[in-house]
Amino acid sequence: MPKGGKTADFKKRKQKLGKKKLAPTSTTATQFKTRSVVLLEQAQFADGRDTQPTTSRGSHTLPELLAQLRHYSPDVRRDALLGLNDLLHDHPSLLHTHAAEVLSGAAPLVSDTAARVRRALLTLLGAVLPRLEQSA
């Protein structure tokens, strides 16, 4: 018994002769278990459609280019218009399915302050509108 008649809360373990060294009492157990998850296919491509999204030459998809039309930088807006032009030229089916989105995204740029953005918009509209008239 310790001095003062109190019982000890924790007893110190004694090292036995010939046994391996005892682990310190202040150590933290660092063992952990892992498991792996195996997916046979990704859910977004499970329906058998084309696995590659259609991208422009700058590797941007249609939603990314439409979002860039609202960017604060005129150079980014111009590049988005040129990317849309390339994308719609390379993939004409996108024009018929997303014509409303493209035109509604490009319409506010008619009154853009940067001349290079307006020029790129004219290029895009000059390429898109005749194709829409032919299909209608």
C-alpha cells in the first residue's frame, strides 16, 4: 500500500527476467484495418452511352463553355465563344439539342463592352444560325 493508507489507482507492471520488453503504458495503439471497394463500372456510364463527353479543342464541355460566357474576363468570354464555335462545328448534333441554351447564353454578349467578344459572337452566330435555318 502507498503511503497515507490510500490504494493505488494504477499498478506499475514489473519486467520479468528473460521476457521481451514491456510496452510503455503511455503509447497509443496505431493499428487499423482497411478494405477495398471494387466497382465494375461507374454509375454515370452504366446506361451504355458514349463514355467520352464531347469536348472542344480546349478540352471544355458544353456546360463549362456556357458557364464561361458569364466570366468577368473578356478574354475568357471570347475563348468560350470560340470554343463553342469549334464544339458545335465538330459535333453538329449538339446544336440541335442545345440550341436554346447556346443562344440564351450568347445573347447578353451582343452588348458586351469588349469588341473582341462581340466579334467572336458574330463569328459564332454566323456559323450557328444558318445551320438552324436548314434544320427547321
